Amino acid sequence: MNFQLDVVSVAGSVFSGEAKEVTLPGISGEITVLARHMPIVTPLTTGEVIVKTPEKNISFSIGKGVFSFDAGVGRLLIEDVSSADDISEERALQAKKKAEELLAKGVSGEEKIAALYQLRKSLVDLKIVRRKKKIL
């Protein structure tokens, strides 16, 4: 059994279609939602979203966001999203290096929060792109 899933970012729609299941990075751990899941609204953290459609699996690297599911419709609203096809290993490595350099300098406050976010996001991006390279 499938359900409708809509993935939307600040820039617009990223994915809209049927899904068999979706695995999300909840703030307390991974959450997998199937078609008959109970209604839920949950915040999300930086991590990987895996959408299993009837045809294939699709991966996204996301920043923070929120997921809701009710009456067979899932909605994922996120600030920062990259499809596995759009992730560049080189850019992710550069972002990781820059974040590590900032943290090594001992930045604090908002700069530290931004550097930690960028480090976590770049590590997720690297995981996704490297897994994709192994599959291909």
C-alpha cells in the first residue's frame, strides 16, 4: 500500500508522488512512516531522508524541517535540501574543511552554530554521495 508524499523546500516542490515508505531524521532518532501510520507531526534535524517509491529509492540530504502525516498524505517541509543526484563530493569536502577550520579557530555564538550545522550537513552529503558511488 502506498501514500502521497510531498517534499517542499523554501525554493519550491522537490518531490511529489507515491511512496511505499519514508525514513526521516527525527530529533530523537530515525522515523519510518508507512501508508497506515497514525497521524504525526514531528520536527526533523539535519540528516538523510530516504523515500521508497514503487519504482526506486530516492535520497535527500536535509537541514531542519518538519514532517506531518495524516489521512494517507505525508508532507515534508524543509529549509535546506539536496537530492542525491545534486550532491557534489568535492563541494561537500570543501564545506566540511571550512567548518572544521572555523571550529578549530574557536568561534562562538552564531558562528559556532552555523559551523556545526555546516559540518553535520557536509557529513550527511558525503555519506549519501559515497553510497551512491558504490551502487553505481
